[in-house]
Amino acid sequence: MIHSTKTLSFHNRNLLKYLTKCCLTTILSCCLPTSLKAQKQVYIHPTTAEYIFTNNEINWLEDAAGTKSFKEIQVLDAAGKFQSNTSYYPKNVHQPSVYWFKVNVMLSDSLQEHQSIIEFFDQTIDDITVYLPNKNGEYTVLHSGAKENFQDRLYRHKNFEFLIPSMSKGSYLYYVRIKSLNEINFIMVYRTLERFINYALVEYISYGLFYGMILVFCFYNLLMLLATGLRHYLYYVLYIVSVGIYEMSTDGIAFQFLWPETPGLNVYMYGISLYCMSIFALIFARSLLRIKRLSPTLYKLINWIIVLRTLYFIVCLLVKKEWFIYKFIDFIPLFTAFISGIIIWYKGFKPARFFVLGNALLFIGAIIKLITVLGWITGPLVVAGHYSMVFGFTMEMILLSFSIGDQVRLFRKEKKQAQDDAYFHMQHHLKLQASVNQQLEEQVAARTKQLEAQSLEIYQQAQEIERMNKLLEKDNAELKTNIEKMTDARIKSAELTFEEFSQKYPDQENCYRFLADLKWNNGFSCEKCNYNNFSKGRRPFSRRCNKCAYEESPMHNTIFENNRIPINKAFYIVYLVFTTKGNISSYQIAEKTGMRQGTCWAYAVRIKNLLDTVENSSKRNKKNSWVDLIMKV
């Protein structure tokens, strides 16, 4: 806590200004309505160890601009501008505003220095300034808040404490200035140091037990996760860790022990932990209760709530951090998890009963905490109401562990049942297999004898078939030779159809092979260097010189060089022109080959010209075959 002491003395002011102020105060006081309810004065006796200010014992004033000084506030107080508190604890309803609070204390006896303190319970107050009167009529200004480093506080305690100076018997006005991003409950308590020390020790022991229990549950469930591999153990650990961080953030324990030098985290951590608590509660419920299998519609609803809550969290984190104060948003996912447990329990899933009971106790604790904050619970039960959420979380952790254990027992029971069923089916299968094997052995033995007899008969037939196949192969060879001779003879002597011609030259590969054999019938000789050794080229049936690497196509220096039509049809056109001595029209060729008349005409003219050239050059040298035209270019 940052302690800055500023003495506001009435004796050091100009006497004229003081008298003017007093007159103005008197006039304003007389003008006030007679129906204005006076602030209740609190009596502090030497035997008073603790007193909590509530109801109309607290007056408040809202400073929307947040610019008013303490002197101006005193003037407004004298003018009756402070309003009486109507709720049990006042709140800062409009968070952007600054709120001033005032209490009127009557000391029945003097107070010694370092004897008593003023304490404020709400640990989320960002900025708190206390104006403490003393016996000299002056005010001491003390400052603290969640925005300040923890080590700057008067005491290393989660609450805000301010030491009351020595005071004489009489009536005093205490003023408190509050500014906080979060909605806070203004809980102001008077305590003696002895009572504060006793209260703080008991409180920290209670917190130690609570957070120690969380650590024990985390450690146990992590071991169970490693032992069983069930994912809901992990989700449960993440959930109770989120609960622990949320409670530590709201109680101020986290600021004291985890990030005492980073007060900026106080704005975000309770919102982050509350988001994680809601999300992991849904994920844990979804996994533990087998919602995807037992209720697909509820499963989709939970997924949508997770998505929407995550989007809201991202907006709060990156754009509107002040929206973190709307904690009621998380009632939706937590209540959804609770309702999911009831639905799944109704459908007969027994582990859901502990889940429902645990969440029910948590909601009861939340309701009691709300009733306590609203001031509907008074007396000794206030302390129990204040810690009802902690009790609810504790019982929920215990019952959720029972629920997980119940599901593990159910899982083991189902596993054992599955193993027993598997063993029974396996035994039945073995018996059935033995019976089937025996039948199969008998059938195999009978079938074996039958097959042996058939095998002998088949062997004899195979020998006869083999002898006949040899005779057929010999006849086929002779027949094939005769057919080829007859085809060649027909090609040379008569006009064949394209289908008949294609039996000899069916495709490009056969045509290229024929050209290669015809072209290099007398051996290969490189056109560039006359070298005779060659190897295969990259294109089909081409040859590459092993000396100069020149590659020559089988179509080079033939009538088919630069040919742009299918080679087998080109063969047939040459054949037709040759056999008809050029007396065939391009229309006839197109009809026989299925090509365009213009293409046939151009190709036939080229061949006719070549045929005329050959006949004119040597009329005595008669060509016996169309093949002789191929190499004439």
C-alpha cells in the first residue's frame, strides 16, 4: 500500500474564508428538506473488537467526472448531497464514476495509536483513498488499491488495512474515495489489532486448507490420469485449477503470493480464470457424462455454448476488458453443465448422480453468498455466508471425485463384462472350430481319394492333349507361313481393302519396324560420318551413331518423311496409287481411309508425281511392288 500523508488543517486557512464556508454551510443546511433521513452514528466503545458498517450507517456520493477534491466533497456533504445507503452494502453501480463514502463514528473513549485499524474486504478495488480524522481536527490521507504493488501495503494481507491514529473521545467523520473497473461491495470494518491478527490467522489457515485440498485433488487425479489414461481426469484437474485461481484472484491471495509486483494482472486474471472454469466445466461434463453418445442434441448445445463463450472472452481480452465484470454470463455454461447432469442421470447413467449433487451444492453456496452480499443474512451466520462458495467448491470437488470413481467402477464393470463375453464367445468358437475341423478332415479325406482318381485320369488326358497340341502347333506354323505368303501375294497382285491391308500393317509400331528393316536392309551407315556402329535412339526404331551421336529416323529419306497422317494409312494410300497406276480419285481414297478428301488429294498427287518420275526415268525397269516406291524421294 502506498501511504501518503497530507494534513488538511483548518487552522492554517484564512479566517475570512473559514467564516464564509461556515456561513454557506449553515445556509445550505437550513434549506434542506426536513424529510431527509439523517445518517446513523456508529458508537465505538473500548470493548468493541470488531464492527462492520452496513445499511444507513454509510452515506455515499457519486462523482461522475472523478475530478472533485476532498475540500469540495466536504462542502457537498455540508450541503446534504450525500445519499443514505439503502442496501446492506453499497456498490459502485456506475464503474466509470468515482464514489465517495462517509461514516459517522462516535468514540466513547479515546483511542491510542496502533490500537485499531479500518479494513476493507473487497480485494478488487483498483483505487482506494481513505481520509482519517485525528484529534487535532486534521485529516490524514492514505492510499492503496489493487493497481499498486502488494509490498507497498501497510500489512502483507489480502485486504486493505489503514491504521487509525490516536484519537480522543468524540464524534468523527471518515471519508473514503473509491474508483474501480469492477463492481465492488463497499465492506468497511473497524477492528482492533488483536482481533485483526486473530481473524487473519484463522482466515489464512482456512485458505491454506482449501487450496491445499485443491493441490491434493490435482495430484491424485493426475496420477489417475497416468494410470488409466481417461481424459476426464485431465479436464477435472484443469477445472479445479481454474476454480483455485479464480478464488485466489477474488480473495487477493493470488496477488499476494503469485504476482505481487504485477498489479496489472488483477484486471485480467479473475476473468481468465472464470472463463477457464466455465469452459472446462462443460468439457469435463461432456466427457464424464458421455453426452455425445447419450444425448447428441445436448452435445451440440454444449459445443455452441463453448464457442460463444470463447468469442465473448476474446472480445473482453482484446477489446473490452471492462466486460469482465459481467460474471453472470458464466451462469449459463455452469447451469448448462448442471442441467446436463440431470438429463443424463434421468437416462440411467448412474455416475451422474454425484455430478448433479456436487453442482447442486455449488449453486446453493452461490445463492447463500448472494444472499449474504445483499444483507439478508446477519449475525454470526455472515461469516458462514461469506465462505459458502468456498464450501460449495470443496463439496463439489469431493463429489466430482466420487463421480469419476463411480464412472471408473462402471468402466471396469463394463470391461469385465466385455472380457467375460469375449471369453465365452472364444470358448464357443473353439468348440465350434473343433467340430468343424473334424468334419472338414473327414470331407478332405474322402475328397482326397476322389481327387487322386480324377488326377490320374486328368494326367492321362493331359498327355494326350500335349501330343495333339504339338501336332496343332506344327500345323499352325505352316498355316501362318502360307497365310503371310498369300497376303504378300495379294498385296502385290490385287487391290485390298483397308481392313485387309491392316492385317499386315495394323499399327505405327509395325510400320516403323517395316521401314527400319527396309531402309537398313544392307546395314547401317551414318549419313553424317559414314560410321557403321549404332545404338537405339530416343524415338521408336530410330538409330543413333555411336561416333557423332547423329540420330536418324526410319522415315528419313523415304516417301514418308514429314508425314502428318497416320503411317498405316499413308502405307495404304501408296499401295492404292501404285496398284491402280494412279487411276484412283481422291474421293475414293477418302472413302476407303476415312480421311478428308483434301488431305487424300494432296498425298495422292505427291505419290502420283513420284510414280510418273520413276516410270519416265526407266520404262524398262518395271517395279513389281508398291514397296519399291518407298525409298524413291
